[in-house]
Amino acid sequence: MLYLGYCRHCGAGLLGLRRCGQGHLLVLCDECDALWQTSDLGQPPQFPPQPDLPCPHCGQSLNGPTAHWASLDEVRQAGWNDALIVGPGGCSAASAT
Amino acid sequence: MRPGRRSVGLTLLGFGVLLAWLVVKPMLPTGPVETGQVRPETPNAGPPASVERPDGAAEQAERPVERPIDSAAGALTELPGDVWRSPGGLLYGPGSREGHRLRHVLRHARDDPDRPGEHGVFDGDQAAIVALIDEAYARSEQGAGRVERDGPRSVVTVDLQRRVGYVGGQVGRRQGHPATRHVRLVLEGRNVITAYPLRP
Ligand SMILES: [Zn+2]
Ligand SMILES: [Zn+2]
């Protein structure tokens, strides 16, 4: 899972890059489901309704069968700055590939 | 068939019937069985496990039943919608990438040594973990610990003043898995989003 850092809301989760079934990219804490719509983590998180976690753009569930943790290609396609991303080994995913 | 051969054949047939009776007899019910009545069976109830005591005597004990982790264990009560209520009144329902909050919490029943950062690991099994979470919640309701509120969320951190688990993950591995006394709960009302031991 590619992630941007650690969740300040719960203090334990990794901020993963979650892609909904429609291709919207979001930042989602894998521990507490705190959600950011952009990589600006200075903004307060959102807490989408449980248990479906509807995507704030299209309403599709972020826990649904077509939602998934984004690949580096998907992050790049979405135009996000992949230099911010940390890979599974804890190093920059961009430099790791 | 000649008479001699017929006699041998009948003898063999007699032995066969006797043998079949001896095999089938222990399987037959000893008491009356009412037609159409099915003896109630306990799900997953196998023969009781035999536990060897130190003095060598075998003691009959109930075998721990392997259940799906989102089913009842310990004293959880099932509510509609696959929601399970703990004795302390906390609710575990569907949600998370694991499909159920109880399963999500039980990620902290074991270490994840390759996980970046710290990964809190509870001591004990599912029932013990649910009890620890209840205890932390009860203490926070009595005013202990710290509660941070953020929208619908409460993040509760309570020092249970004894070891409740240890720090795992990559950081825990580097630091020799230090013990933890604190439990953190992330709640929406009484719904458990997640819970884990941590060093605050
Ligand atoms: Zn979080
Ligand atoms: Zn979407």
C-alpha cells in the first residue's frame, strides 16, 4: 500500500491512497477511516458514514469491490505528486520504482 | 448346488449376518426414538477434548471452538445487522477493509512486523481483547484517561496501569517490543471504529 504518512487523528494508521471504483483518488487512514480529499493533510479530516464510506465525489463505497489501494501508475494518472508518497518499504515510492 | 455346498453356504451366510449385527448394534439408539424427532446438535460440537493433567489423569474439558472472528466469542451478544454488543455496551459492526470491525480490531491480536511505524499488539485472545476494550471504555466513562472529540468521533486513551500488550511493527521490532499499558479507542458513539494498545 502506498501511503503519505501517519494519521494524526488516531495516531496509528497509515494514510493510504484509496481509489474508488470511478477512479477518484483519496487519502484514507487504514486504521480509523479518516479521509482527506487531497494530499493537503493540513486540512481537517472527514469521517464518511460507516460502514460504506461513500466516496465524496461519486458516492461509491470505498470499501466496495472495485475500490482499492492505488498503484503508483494510478496516482500518477490522477496527477498527484508522487514524491510525497511512501512505498511499502518506507522509502519514497517514486524513487523505489 | 449339492447339499454339502449348500450347508457351507448357509453357514457362511449365518456368519455374515452375525458379523453385520455386531457391527450395526452399537450404532443403534438404546432408547425409544420418536419418528421425525431430531436430536438437537450443538454447532461445532465435537467430542470434548481430553486434557492431560499433571497427575496423568485425563480431564474432560470443553474444546475451544474455532469460529469466524466476526461471530460471537466470549460474551458478545448478536444484534440485527451483524452487529455484536460487548458486555460493556460497545458495538462492533460491519465496516473496514476487513469487512467487520471486530476483525479489524483483531489485526491487533498479533504483530505485523513489516508494518511501518508502530503496531500495537494486545496480549490475549479475542475474549480478553474485548474485555480490555470494555475496561478502557468503562474507565473513560468514569473520567479516567483522555478523550479527544472530533466531529462524530471520540478518541479515548486510557492507562490501564498494567501491561496490556506491546509495541510491534517495524518500530517495535527495532526497540525490542516494549510493553504498553495504554489502550486507545476510536469510537463513533458506542460504535467501535478501532482499538489498540499504544505508548502515548
Ligand atoms: Zn487514523
Ligand atoms: Zn468516487
